Amino acid sequence: MRPDEYILAVLSPEERLDAALRVAREAFKGATLTVEEVEAAVRRVRRRRYAPSARSRSVVLDTNALVSAFAFGGIPARVAEDVVAQHNLAAQPPRLAHAP
């Protein structure tokens, strides 16, 4: 974790908002922006940030889906076959470990 992420993580939501407003106030000191200009900039950023993209598409197959695919076939099997055929696979290590 980067130090700046840690600092933000320990602040309450109110403290984070206050810090963001202080930074913005300092950054735009002396600027003559109108509300319309700020709203237009926010819309442009959101459009870019949340625009659908082929690169951002992902498929998650959890253990239950894979077990169903192998045990029962049908739709789960077709989905698993499609994922294997058309996408790069990445496996994650287990997040929870069972005690021996």
C-alpha cells in the first residue's frame, strides 16, 4: 500500500471530503470557472471513466459454476467452454484457507 493510500484509508469520509475540498480550493485559487464549466468537465471525465470498453470486459467463474459445468453440463458447461475458448484465463489463489 502506498503511503498516500494509507493516509486516505485512515481518514473518516468527512475528513476525506474536507481534505479534497481544501486541495481543490488551493488548486483553483484565483480561477474564474463557472458552475457550468465545472459540470461540463465532470461529465467529460465521467464519460471517459465509465465508457464501455472491450478491454474492461471480464468473466468470473467461481467454484460453483465450474463444478456445475463438470457435473451437470448444460448452460454452465457452455459458458465454461466459451470462456476457455475466447478469453485468457487467470487463476487466483484461495482467499480463505481452511484450518487443518
